[in-house]
Amino acid sequence: MKNETATEAGDEPLVLGEATLRSRLLVGTGKYADFEETARAIELSETDCVTVAVRRVNLDPSKGPSLLDVIDRERITILPNTAGCFDAQSAVRTARLSREILGTPLVKLEVLGDTKTLLPEPVATLEATRELVADGFTVLVYCSDDARLAVALQEAGATAVMPAGSPIGSGQGVLNPNAIRIIRELVDVPVIVDAGVGTASDVAFAMELGVDGVLLNTAIANAREPLRMAVAMRDACRAGRQAFLAGRIPRRLYATASSPTEGMVAGTVQPSPPRGKGAVSARSPEKSTQA
Amino acid sequence: MKILLNGESRELPEGSTIATLVASLDLRPEQVAVERNRELVPRAEHATTALAEGDELEVVTLVGGG
């Protein structure tokens, strides 16, 4: 049974087309040691949505069970990707194959530029978005953190834009938080940070920027203890989301005391701050109490 | 007849359809999708789609991925 946390209670679900997700953490299923670990990581992360890839079947007659056997489709939304595609046409074909298997129009569109950077190819991505939208797909688009591209993808009919925090599998976190914030301000569709997460604080940080979700894979699957990291990511996503909704305090240059400044016992010395060259003396809130 | 299955050459009996091929590979039909000569063949048509000499088939499924 699910424990009712403040996260789910005090938040809206994340709606991606026909999928309604309580958890804002989306998890990939690649790179795990085996299906048992995959299934356990999914469970512990408490995700409602996992990504999968489309590949040729194993023609070896001694092949084992399928990934689809370990994902409970009653509880988990399966989001097929077009990973490995470097042109629009391959991505469109791959999306159609995945729709044929799953019977749902949801797809994570991924059209990459080259095998070294794995950076999204913006022109082909936009072209494939248009084609898939016209064909009735619910298109969640992996893209760079270019705000104008995100706007163009929304205009092309994307259901969500999924800017990379940093290159896929790089573990560098969110390299340009301001770019992500600008995307969040310029588009109306959900924004999901996809790729680049290295550890839990990256997820919390992304969610605190106000994005609608985070999608990650390697950060859990390649952690020393994947299952423990799955729990960490679950908590980080909730923490970041709650912090965003709660509203952080403004950053200040100087301290503000949390305890009362009055009522101190006799003889307590309150030293004035040192007066550096650039100090603005008139702004000092406290009277000088130099002995 | 000879076909190309996922890039491998295969000899199939005459009269083979996509459905008989999928069954002969011990695959569950609901877990695969098939392209014939780069055109998706909907599952409902697998039983009626006869294969021909030189056909190129892609049979795919879903695997772990990000």
C-alpha cells in the first residue's frame, strides 16, 4: 500500500496526454544488471512511468523472459523512446513500431546528432515532432535547453518538452539552470528535465527550478547501489517539488538572525561588523555598541 | 523461399505468413511489432500477410532503455 505523503496530497498530478502521474519522477529501464533489479528499482523509486527502447527481437531460441513481463502495466505507464535514431524518418518508424506493441500513442521522441555527444539534433527533432503529431502521437520531446526551440516544439504540437540538464549519462546535473527556468516561463506544456542527472541533489535542484518532472536512468542503474539510489531519487524528487511549491526565501548577502536580537543578558557584547572600504555605514540596522 | 530477418538470411517454407514466422520464432505476438520492407504491418494483418522471396523483415520488441 502506498503511504500518503505530503507530496501527493498537496500537489497536482503530472498529466502527459492520457497518462496521469502522481510521481514526478520518470525512470529509464536501461543498464540494470537484470530484470529483477529493474523491477525492484522501479518499485522503490515509486515512479508511475518508465521508459523503454525499441529493438530487434533476440532470435536466440534460448532467450529468457521479456522486460514487459516485469512491468505491471496496470500501475505503470510505459513510455517508449526512439533512442538510437539520428534522423527524423527512423524516429517516426520506431515510434510507429512502439505504438503497435503497446497500443498507446505516447512516445518519447529522441533524435540525436551524433554518437559522441548524444546531443539532440534540433532540426530533425522538430521535423519528427510535426510528423508524429500529425499521425496522432502524444509526443514528449527530448531536446536541448534552448528556450526558443522549446517554444517551436510546443507550437508543433508537443505534449511536453524534455530539455537535457547535461549530456545523456554524463552525470553533470543541470548545467544551465537559467535556461531551464526560461523554458519553464516561455512554454505552457509540461517541462521535464531529461538526462544528465548524477545524484539526488541534481533532481531536487531541477525540481526546485519549477520543472514538472525529471527523467533519469543511468544515475540509478549505474550507482554503486542502484536500489538505494532509487529511494534517494524518489525522496529528492518529492523534496525538490515541495520546496518549489513552498517557495524559497530570497537570497541575501548578509545574515538575518533567527533568534530574537533583544532580551540578551547584561554584559552581552554585540560587535559591529568590520568596516571595509566598500561598507555602506548608514545601512547598519544595529546601533553601535562599541565598548 | 529466402527472406532477410533482422538482417539475417532465413529460409522459410512456402506459404509462410508473418503470423507463422512469429510463431516459429517462439515470440509472443502481443510483444512484437513487424515491418515488412520498411512498412509497418499491423498485428491484425499478420495472419493474412504472405511472405515473398526477398522480403526484408524487421521484428522488434521493447527492451530496457532511457
